[in-house]
Amino acid sequence: MAEARGIRTLTGKLVQLIRRQIEDGVYPPGSRLPSIRDMAAQHDCAKNTIVNVFDELTALGVVEPRRGSGFFVCAAPPQLKEDDEGSLSRAMDVVWLMREQLKSDPGHLRLGDGFPPLEWLNDVRLDKFHQKVVRTGIGALFGYGSRFGYLPLRQHLAHKLAQHGIEAATGQIVLTHGANQALDIVIRNFVRPGERVLVDEPGYYMLYGKLKLSGARIVGIPRLADGPDVEALERELKAPGKPPLFFTQSLAHNPTASDTSPHKAHKILQLAERYHAIIVENDAFADFKPATAARISTLDQLRRTIYIGSFSKSVSAALRVGFIACHRDLASDLADIKMLVHVSSSEYCERTLDVILSDGHFSRHTARLRDRLTHATEHARHLLEQLGAELFCTPQQSMYLWARFPQFGDAKALAQGLMARNIVLAPGSIFRLDTEETVAWSRFNVGLLGDGRFRRAMAELLDAIPRNPTA
């Protein structure tokens, strides 16, 4: 652990050092940085450390990779700023939100959190399943396992997908280290630097970050209350060039909470077929929605769709088990990429999840989750409306609500006011491709809005706003 901390510290120091050198003109805009080998020799460190440094500089927009040529300083690299984890004005970005979600300080109410309250998951006692996992074959727990993942779990997932109306054999399912690794694998297989990729906007900030690292040219498709703007989608699909991928969340969309209507799901699939595009459907909250809810993959049966699922929200983020379902030939290719990059996913975690799914308790657990979410969503809607907020849409059940207060034209101002009262919000700019854009909307976690601290804090903030004397 100490060694890992040292590596992270060295990486951070080198990132700061190279940024300062760029600002000082040592590496002017447009210039090529030394190679990984030369940079490692110059700083007396491992080449892997320099790879991590270049990855971070790329994510920060300071340098850009050029295939076969190396890394180059961006034409107008962002100005270096002092590191201050507590400064919201500095850190309204992906890295800040990730840091906030990984903290466990009980003194802060994390209304921007992406996970259900821990008490909703407490009845999934991971500790009680260990002995059952060991009995499934302790010898296999010392190996890497199949490139596709643990077969009995894939059999369970085939049955689970059938409940959604998606027919998939075990050879069409690749287990992954959570939904985020699934996205990584798909991006590695399909996306080349400079290629267009379509995404929901606003949308999943982690996906944006991954696509930026890949060098993709990201195009946002506006998200409406009933799903993606299909007219904007068609304009982009018919544009010249290679048919793009379209990453979307049909149900419980993050961050807007909107569900794609059945009519729009049909239309999106028709467009994909007409323009030979591929739809990547991320269904991270499948266990919180009815099995019969409209999914594009159900209509398409995995011909032009890639379906991504996860159990991080309904079981435990610590297990990190997700999966990809797609047509058989593509599944084999994606399993090869997984093997090359990560060797395998965790068979121990996969066996643990298989034991959990085999237990009759799991179906009761997910039924309780849906019931809790329905009640929490209704309560959150009423609370926000009582406080004067406008809701983007009114779902029956969603982990998030997307809302804005007319008194705050910029959600960052609201977030700063709440931060001063130990409440962490997720302002809407984080979910835009241009994070500097002024956005009035914010994402609220419905499971945490019942905490009285939010109502009291909003009352204080709204009372502090000067009244218009002529009103």
C-alpha cells in the first residue's frame, strides 16, 4: 500500500512539474514532448509512471496523443491552478465529483451521490456468502478464469436478460469489472482518435472522460423528457463519414431521470438500421425498473445494440461486476480485448454474485429496492416542488431528479451555497461536454433528499436572496 501511495504521489508531482514547464515555455504550444522512454530516464522513474502522467495530462487537456507520433502540447493548454480539494469554484469537474463520491465523511450530506443510500443495500450481507463461494470450487479461485467470465453467472444473466425480453446465449455475454470497464472495452474496440461518437447530453460524465482519453470527437444529442432528440440524432447519423456509435441510457437516465418512450425507442432503432449505426445501451439501474420497461435492446435483439449492465447499484459497488451482451462474434472480440488489457475479471466476485443471484432472497431484495425507490422519488418530487424547483420530468421511480431553482441561474452558485452548509450537490455543468457552460440544472439523489438538512439549508439560501421591492 505504501508503494502504491508513493507511485501516485510521484505521478502527481510529475504532472504538476510538466504543467509548470509548459506554462514557462519549456515545452511551447504545439511542440512534441520527449518520448516515454526519454521522459522516464530524465526523471529516473518507471515508464509506466510516465504513461500515467501522460494519461492525466491528456485528461486535463494539457497534451494530446497523436498516433505513431507521440504526445504534443495542446495549442492553448489550460492555466495551472493551485490544488485545493475543498474549493468548489476550482473543481466543478469530473475529477472533483469522483473524489466527492469516494469520500465517506459523515459530516457532509452528498446529494450529488450516484449510489442508493447504504441502508437500502444492508440486507445483501456479503459476508454470509463467503463459505458458499468457497464450496463452489476453491481450487478455481487461484486462477484467472475464462476470458468471458464465470459460466454459471453468465447462465444466470442469460435468464435475467430473457426477463427483459432479450434473448442471449452465454457466448454472447462477457463479464466485466463493472459497467465502466464494459464501456472501456467497447470504446477500445470501436473508437479511433478523431472519430465521431454520439452521446446523450447532458449525460454520464465518466463516459465523456473515457471518450476524451480515446481522442474521440464527441457530439452531444440533446436529452428531452421522453428520451433523445431523434431529429438531432438523425442529422448526425446521416452526416458523411463512418457510421458512429451512439451511447445512451434508455431508462433512469443519468442525470435527467428521463425514460425513453417506446415510440422513441422504435424510432432510434429504425435510424440505427437505416444509417448502419450501433447503439450502446447502458442499463445500470435495471434492477430498479420493471423488467418489462422499454429497452432498445429488447426491440433489436442485440443485432445493432450492445447492452451493458451492472450490479454496483443494486448489490454492491465493491463487487465491481458488470457485463456486456451483444452478438456472438463481437462478444468474442470484446473478450479478447478484455483479456489483453485486464487478463480477466474477478472470478471470486463473479462467484459471489452468482451465489447471491441463486439465493431466493435476491428477488425479494430487488422488489424492496423498487418499492423504496418509488416512495423516495415521490417524496423528493413533492419536496423540490414545495421549495419552488422546476423538474425536468416526473418519473415514477428514478435514483435521480434533474431540477433547477429559478433564483439560481447557475447551479454552481447553488452548489457553493450548499457546500458552505456541508451539503455536496452535483451541478449540471459536470454533465455537459463543455464543463464551463452555465447550467441552471442540478442532479439530486432522491434517496438522500429526505434528510432535513437539505430543506433547512435551502430555506436559509432562499431567505438570503434580496426581494425585488417593485414586485
